[in-house]
Amino acid sequence: MKTTTYRSKAGQMLYAPVMETEDEMYGVNCSEDGFCLGCGSTQGGVEPDARRYPCESCGDHLVFGFQELLLMGLLRFAGDESKE
């Protein structure tokens, strides 16, 4: 999985996950992983609808479940020109 950066409404640079293959897309649907918008790392033991969990890597409360990121419009897909 790749990451991309974007600027939040508050002006902070954050990361967003980019799914490259169909296997990755289907894999996050049933995984217990989350993604940190602050540092771009993945973290295990996260519920799919998690919001603002603390990150084990950077300490920020910016870990979200992948399904929650999809609902928020932050889960990107490679080749999807409308999100870039």
C-alpha cells in the first residue's frame, strides 16, 4: 500500500492510504488494521469504524479504521483520478 499526502482544512499535512490492488481493497474490508493520518503507519488491533485512536508510532490520536476512512472519503484507490 502506498500513501499520499494532503493538506487538512486547518493547514496540516496529513497522509492518506492508496490501495493499489484488488487484494488490498478486499483485505482491508475484513482486517483489524488502522491507518494513522499523522505519520502514515498502519496499526493492528483497530476496529473498522475506529476514529482517533492513539498511534503506536507517533503518539497522535489520528488512527482510523479503514472502513471509516472509506466513509470519510480518505481511502484512495490507484488510478482514481477524481480523488487526486
